[in-house]
Amino acid sequence: MGHGGNALEELMTDHREVEEMFGRIEAMTGGGQALRDLVDEVTIELVRHSVAEEQYLYPAVREHVEGGDRLADKELADHGRVENLLKQLEKTDADDAQMSPLLHQLMDEVSAHVRDEENNLFPMLRQACSSEALDELGDKIRRAKAMAPTRPHPSAPDTPPANKLLAPGAGLVDRARDFVTGRGKS
Ligand SMILES: [Fe+2]
């Protein structure tokens, strides 16, 4: 969850974590609850990461990087496609034939996004911002991410906020997003 380091290091560690989860998904034979749990876990991680980027990283890109508005808009469009896939996945049964193509689409989208950020966006931001500003941004991102539990089935599901994340109603993607943005706190 919180890794330490400046904003770019923090976000790159998230990227490695997501890749590791994708590796576990690909290594998995059969579907069922084990696949469901892993898909839910990667969903929460991706939502948490996306919201942190949207709230803190992209505003900094708009402010400090030349042509930043265009870059930030492109990243937001990437996130929109990823979130759309996550919403389809949350409605798809782990044993459904659609599961595998959807997961592969998700992995393709996410790895393109990760490459784009690490090869283009992050180096630009590193150039444009002071190291203090990036450190401060790292702290803010860690605080934002700490708002949501990491697992959909925590060992103590009766403790908030896990109980709210598990509550029926809105889908997992929306509930996770509400937690990270603070809308689910009341
Ligand atoms: Fe990212």
C-alpha cells in the first residue's frame, strides 16, 4: 500500500504490484472463488492507484509540465477505459467464458498505460518539479491510498471501512472509488 519515496517511486511500486497480481492471475488454472478474489484484489488496487493519480498527479502535470493538459486528458481517458473493463469484470462470473478475454484486455490496457507513464509522463514531471514537491506529492498519494482496504475479504470484515466495502448495493469499483475519494466515510 504505502511504499515510501517520492510520488513517482510510490506510483512505480504500485505498477510493479499490479504486474505481480496479473502474473498470479495468468498462472492460475481454473476460475472459481480463488480467481474472483484475485480479480477483486487487483480491482481495488487499480482503483486506489487511479484515484491517487487523478487527485494528485495529473493536477501537478497540468500545472508544471508543458502541454500538461493534453497529457493529463490522455491519462484520464486511459483510466476511463480501465475502469470500464473493471466494471465489466465485477459483473462477470469467475467461471464465465468472457472472463479470460476481459482480463487480457485489462492487462493490455494497464501495461500500455504503465509504459506510457514510466517512459513519458514521469520523466517529464521529474524534470519539471523540485524533489521537495515530488516528496510532498508522494505523502499525499500515500494518504489517499490508505483510505481503502487492500482486500475485498479482509480477515475482520466487521471493522470499518471493510464492512462498507463489502456492503451490497453499488459495485466494487464504485465503492472502492468512494473510499479513496473520501465519499464513503460517513
Ligand atoms: Fe499509474
